Amino acid sequence: MASFKKYFVIGFVAILLIVEIIARILGFGQTVQVRLHDRIEYVLVENQDVMRFGNRIIINRLGHRSPELELAKKENEKRILLVGDSVVYGNHHVDQSETIAHFMTQSLNEHSGSDKYSVISAAASSWGPKNMLEYVNERGIYQSDLVFLVLSTHDIFDFPTFDEAVIPYRVHKNFAATDDLIYAIYNRLRLWLESKMASNATRISIEEAKNKTRPIINDIIEIVQSQNKKIILVFHPTERESQNDFLDVGFFLSIANENNIEFINLQKKYKNYNNFNSDKVHYDGMHLTPGGANLVADIFEEKTMTIFDKNRQQDNN
């Protein structure tokens, strides 16, 4: 009996070690943490520098996955604020150097002359318009000159649940790669089971969702416009949507038109890129590859320079 217990313990420890090694090879172990918030739902914890799935994730002292930012804006500084979810944040399958904010920062400052450009990523995975609104309500726009609000079709249905278990980050620090892996598997299974068990009666209709989401997006736009700053509404299609010639983006376009702001539909840009490049815009149907993020950064940079050049011409006249 004593021998059985001994070998059982040895075997159990060996299994744990094997699982730990496998989990680390898969990229688990270091987690990005968030802090729960009573209105925003959750925000990124400041000052993080971790490796996850082989990619570096750096969160600055203000809680952004973008370069460090001083609260006081410099005289020759131009600021661009990117508001969104995991598309802007970059998810954890791209490196810090492969995010939209990084590509924009590098490229804009290469041709900046005396001006300095700061690109701020006010984004976190699984944020919906309500999370974004509450964030901008509390944190403001950091004296930004231009704001890009990046939304997707699924954002029409994305409302805060304040359920810690469905947050795509860790609220509490993990002990090892093993418990990180177990936590990730548990959450995936839990969400899958809940989606299967949900009745049609509990699901919100698309019209109800639109009626609920429209005023939220309008409020974000109003906050920016109340500070006499320019905001551009951007539609990010999924991989499937980017190939759909008859995709209806009327909901987002109508919001842009009602608020008299510019609207960028990235569908044609994505489709052209996929047709002429060996790498694709999306790596999982939703999130951007490094090439996709660079493409979006180029589009945003071109629009940024056009707006700033126009403002300079108006100032000189």
C-alpha cells in the first residue's frame, strides 16, 4: 500500500511536470492582467511586460498597449487615438511590434519633420461600444487631435456582462502555465456550453441590438466633437465579410452620416490585399495578421496626414 501511494505521488507529479512543459511550449504561463471596473467593466493593468504565445505584450503606465505617453501634451506633438477592441489591441497572437499603433508610430515619425506623433491604443480585447464609451467618459481622449473609432458587425451585439469568467484576460495572477491552460480551456468550454444552451427567447434581435447600440456610438462621437476634435468611424470586416460584395454596412454608415463624420469601410482594401498578397489580412477570420495591421496603419496614416496637411493650409490662410 505504501509503495502504491509512493508511485501514485511520483506519477502525479510527473504528469503535472509534463503538462507544465507542454503548456509553456504552447505559450501559456505569462498572462496579461486587467483590473475590474464598475462602469468600464475592466481595464488593462498598468506597467506590464510579458511574453505570451511567443509575442511580447507591453502595457504602458497609463494602461495602453502602445508607446509611453506623458499626460501633458508637448507643443509640437500630434496625437492620434485609436479606440476599439482586440482588433486595435492586437490580441496575443501578434507581437508588440506588429500592432496598428506601433506601425503608425514608426511610420508617422519617420517623416514627421519637427512634429512628433503619438499614437494611443485605447483598446482591450472583447470591449464593445459601451466599454469604449465608459472609457472615454472617464479617461478622456488624451488631448488627441484625431480619433479613429474601429468597430465590427459583432459590436452591435456586444454589451458588458460584468462576468469575470468571460473576460479574455486574467484578473488574478496565475501560479504556473498549467493553471493558465486549465483556466483557458474551462472558459472556452463554458462559453461554448452557454451558447448551446441559450434559448432563442433570451437572444436579442438585431433591431433591438441596433437600437441599443446606436445611441452609445453617438455618445462617443459627441464626446470627441464636444472638444472640437475630429473623429472617423471605421468598419473592420471579418475575413468572410471582406469577400462579400453585398455586405450591408448601412448601420455604421448611417451613424457617420447623421453625425457628419467621415466613414472608412475597410472591406475593399482587405479584399484587394488578400487577392494580391500571399499572406492574408486575418489570421483567424477576425483578428489582423502583422500584414493586416500594417495595411490598416497605412490607411490611417494616409488619412491622418491628409487631415493635418489640410489643417496646416487653413492655418496659413
